Amino acid sequence: QVQLVESGGGLVQAGDSLRLSCAASGRTFSTFAMGWFRQAPGKEREFVAAIRWSGGFTYYVDSVKGRFTISRDNAKNTVFLQMNSLKPEDTAVYYCAASTRYIGSFYSQQNYNHWGQGTQVTVSS
């Protein structure tokens, strides 16, 4: 099992930055990929970004490209989401996810088998 704990959410103004962290513990040696998803009120949870643990390849949804950066610290088993130029439409609960098996698509939440509890990000206009 892998346990995920997110931190770093909060209330900011449009144009501000936040950095989310997700610390993984447990059987982290088997992590294949980690990602961030978000769910806004009244909407379905959507993919935001992902990183392949080996090689560090990254993937983003178009709406955050150029503003968000996902990165990892292998030694600390932690993944980060640096969010710049935040917009009100980025307001959502952000969830960290991990896959401990090979996945063909990093964009599908069904491919991730471990999830954090989520952290709220609110961007005011």
C-alpha cells in the first residue's frame, strides 16, 4: 500500500502562486507514476498533471500548460505541483494520485490505484 498526504492548498488571489506537495509513504519503491487531479464544485474530477517516476517525463492538461509545473523529489518520495498565474477557474479540490503498476495513459484517473484526501485551492478574482 501507498499512503499519500497532500499539503499546500489555500486561498489566493488571481495571478498568485501556490505550491502543492504530496508525500508518499509505504511501498513507494513500486511507484510508476504520480499525478494531480482536481474537482471543481459541480464538475467531474479532471486530470491536471502527471510525472513518470522513472525518467521524469511530464504530462499536462492544456489549460495549465505554461502555468503549472509538476516535479518530484525521489529521495523524499514527494511530488510537487507549482501553480503560477492562478485563475479563478483553477479553484478546486486538488488530489494527488499514484500508480504502482505500469499504465499506458497518464491522463485517466482509472489508472491510478492510490489517492490522497485532497487539498482545497481557492482563487479569488
